[in-house]
Amino acid sequence: MTTMTAGAVVVSVLNATYQPLGATKLKRAMALVLSGQAVIEEADPVRKVRHAGGEFPWPLVIRLLRYVKAPVQYGDAIWSKSGVLKRDGHICIYCDGRADTIDHILPQSRGGKNEWLNTAAACQPCNSRKANRTPEEAGMPLLFTPSIPQRIYISAGKPKKPKKRKNK
């Protein structure tokens, strides 16, 4: 038998209808199981979780016993350098080679911002060759047009509103 600490262990969470809701930490998953709000659907056959009342199977997937309304929200992905590389498949926008950096189509020194439509994946040689110029000035046409990726978010429950403070 192997026992481990709860650290960064992630447990998948299913709704009462077996719809995936997301993931939670092991400690939170065990709190839900021990309070009777969830059951373990899939467990690691070797590892165990020890607690004051004994041992439990190490959960990999838990299912909530009550249905939780989980509205689906659609929206633009949040911009990031890694997101740009992923969106473009690590393909250089100028030469179709392997990209390891991002390039600002309108350089930052000229007011270009960190936005989806102004950034693209580029290899180091092309990025250096373009330098502080626009693609037209550098004679480097874009092989594809940057786009804004969409993401689907599932949020369990409504966001809590902050409580109003009373002035004393």
C-alpha cells in the first residue's frame, strides 16, 4: 500500500448527471466524499487516503450527489505568448518554419499592443530580420491572418457578490 500527500493531486468532478464539471484538489474531493455530498466513481487500486476515521480509496473521479447548474459561457481567450504559439501551431507566419518566439505585426515601439490580431508566431531569424518594421516595410508578407481564438468556459454556480459593509 502506498500513501502520498494531497499536495497538487487533481481529482475530476462529475455532476450528478455524469456531466464533467472540472477538477478539484484531493483535499476538497475528500471533504465532499466524507460530508456525503459526493461519491467516488473511480479510484486508484493501489493508493489509499488515510484520515482520522480510517482509510479510503484514492479518488481519481468523484460524482456529486446533487445536480449543480453549470452555465456554459463562451468568450475570447485571454491573450498570452504561449497562447499565440499554440494558436499558430508553432508555425512561423513569415517562412512556415518552426516558430519559437512571437512577433508584433505592428511593432510595440510604434504603438502595437499585446493583442491576438497584432501578434503571431515567428522563428528567431524571421523575427530578427523584420526587426522594428511592419511586414510591408520589411518585404515579408504574412502567410496567414492572425485570429482571436474562442474558448468555452464551464462555471459551477453563480459568482458571489461582495457583501455590503455597514458604516458604524
